[in-house]
Amino acid sequence: MKTVNVVAAVITAKNQNNETIIFSTQRGYGEFKGGWEFPGGKVEINEKPQDALTREIKEELDTIVEVGQFIDQIEYDYPTFHLSMKCYFCKVKEGDLILKEHQDAKWLTVDQIEEVDWLPADVTLISKIKDYICKNGFHSK
């Protein structure tokens, strides 16, 4: 089975209530069109994951991010390929998160994060994100 190496950005910010919010995107094309995911994309040969993430977010969202804490590496078998996804917390450094490839986007609080229909590989990341944010004081409730 073919392995696809990708990176994903869990972009966080604070809302008006000082709660951590997480940026989610809805795919606008391909086999998984309509599913929700963390933005990112494929890692090119000899490219560091953090560099790939910076490049992909610039291409997809016209935004420069600061790549932060590594969250996890997700391994997931889709019917036609194996996905290996390195996930990182990120913050916006410059730009307005303009959708170039996605059909929709939402900022979600930790309490809302399960309200969208996440793609299967991204689902496995949700509990890790919630745990990390709650344990590290990113979430005030």
C-alpha cells in the first residue's frame, strides 16, 4: 500500500472570551470533499515537516504561520493508501487565512471541536488536542 506523508496545522488563537479556538477547514475537492480537516499537505522529498507545513499553509490559506509544539504522528489506513500525518500546533504570524482550496472554515472552541464531521485520520487527533489544551491552560472555562 502506498504511504502518503503529510503535515497538519492545528492553528490556535483566542476568542473574545479568552478561550482557545482551533481553525478547521472543509475540503473543497477530491475523494474526501466536504469532510473537515486540519489544513496542511504533502511533505516533499528532503523537506523538513515544519518547512512543509509553513509552505502548505502559505499556499492553501495565504497565511504565514509559526510552527510550534509537535502534537502527534497519526498513522491511518484509508482504503487506497496509508496516511502518515505529523501534526503541530501553529499560530498565525501574518495573513488572514484566506480559503484558496477549501470550501469552508470554522473557528471551534474545545467544547465545539466534535461538532464537525472530521475526516477519519483527523478524528484520531481530537482527543489529543483537547487533552493538551486543557492540561496546558490554553482553555479557560
